Amino acid sequence: MGDIPGSITNFYRLKVIKAYKAPLMGTLAIAKGVDLLPGTRTVTGDEVQYPEGKAKRGYRVETVPRESGEKIPKTVTVIEHTHGFSMHKKELYAYARMGESALNGTSAGNSGRLVAESLDDVIFNGDTNAQAKGIFADASLTPYDVDSGKEWNTTALAPDQVIVEAITELSGDGKYDGLPMKLCLGPAAYNNLLKRIPQTQATYMDFVAKLFPNGIKDIMKVARLGNDKGLLHYFGEDIAERNIEQDIETYTNNPNPDKDNKIYWNVDTYQAIDVHKLDAFLPLTNLVDLTP
């Protein structure tokens, strides 16, 4: 049947990228390290043809171009986050007549979103198969737990006071002085910062943002944390980093329809997550009361 027109590939790529970037917060929470050289994929195209509600993962050990404290090459596991979607042969014929209006980008966007959710999940919660630590799930510091009755949605206690106390706790030993901090919050906790302070035009977010070098850009709404949780942490390549072998990509291995007249597309990214300092991450718990 021949190659797929480049304009169709570009259409799907744009849909994927837009949906991929929208929910992705982990890539803002940790630093980007050096890129990795391309390797060989371990998840085959056949495995990603049929969407199952989440992305598939594959694993491959790579040596990264940096040294560990023992002055030996460092190895990490590259995790492949992959999902797929299909288009029917009829869409190609319709595209020839009608252009992009004949294409449905919903499935492509769904694949992009699921790949992003998988990557975010690894960054925050880790992956035991890859022996990858998560910056939230594997943080070594004792969580800062808000006392019952002082949650942000049940008391007059200002949320910014909680963050100040958490910053004081995280920075207490001065071990990482000079490095910037970032704040990740579950959806409900984040939304409570948007409440207006009584008898003022300001929000709690206005005050909390002043505590961070880049203001509100350093405060992230992270679905993978859970509604009542948060994470205060230092930021830098020496703290935690991700190494990209391939950023998000959309392609088809075979432009010819199968027996069901479908053409299958893959969406994937290959990245390694490496958390160096688990004591640079302070989990925050019970920020809001989730009692019905």
C-alpha cells in the first residue's frame, strides 16, 4: 500500500505530544541529566497494538556517561513506556479526499496520556522491576504529617505556615544548602492553596510561591501523589535525574493494513530515572481531610 503520508504522521505526533505534556509533572520535579545513546527496544510492536488502559514497560540496562562516587561507570535501567493505537484503512482513503478532518486524533492522544502517566508514576513511585527508586515512595525522611484537625480544608491554620515548617525541617541539617527546592502537591492540597485569605484579595498560593526561587513555577499539581499528600524536595542533578534515550515518539512499523484493515501505531519514550539522595525528599501527609 506504500508509505503513510508524512502529514498524517505529523498530525498524530502533535496529538500525542499535546496529550503527553499536559499531565506530566515528574519531568519538572527532577533534573534532566545527559542523554543516552540509542539502544534496542525490548517491547515489540505486537505487544502495544491493543490499548489496555495503561502503557507497557520494558527494561534495558545501560551505562551512563558519568561516574559514581567510586569512580566507576554508572549503570542504570532504561525504562520503555509504550502504548499503541490503530487507524482503519478507510481513514487513509477519506484523508485523500478530506484532509485532516477525516482523522480522529483521540486514540493518539490517549496513548500519549498513558505514556505520560507511566513515566510520572516511575518518577514518583519507582519501579521494582528496574530497581528504580521513586522520589516520593522511597524518600528516606520521616514524613511531615499535619496533625488531625489542622488540615488545610478544616482549620484556620494558614497553609503557608505548614510549608514554612516543612522547609525548616527539610533544611535543618544544612546538608544541601544552596540548592533550590520544589513543592509537589496532590490535586486537593494544591487546590486548597488557591483559596483566598479571609478579608484580602490574596490567596495562600501567593504567599507560598514567595518561598521558592521561581515562584509558582516551582509548585506542581501531581495526580500521582494522591489528594492529601505532597512532597517538598531539593532539586539538581546531584539529587535526582532522568536520562533520555528517546523522548516521546510516534511511528508505525508497518504502513500496510493487516487482515482487519488496520494500521498500528506505537507511542513510546525511553528514559532512565536515577535518584541519588533519598534524604533530599520530605513527604507531606494529611494536608487535607478526605473524610466524606
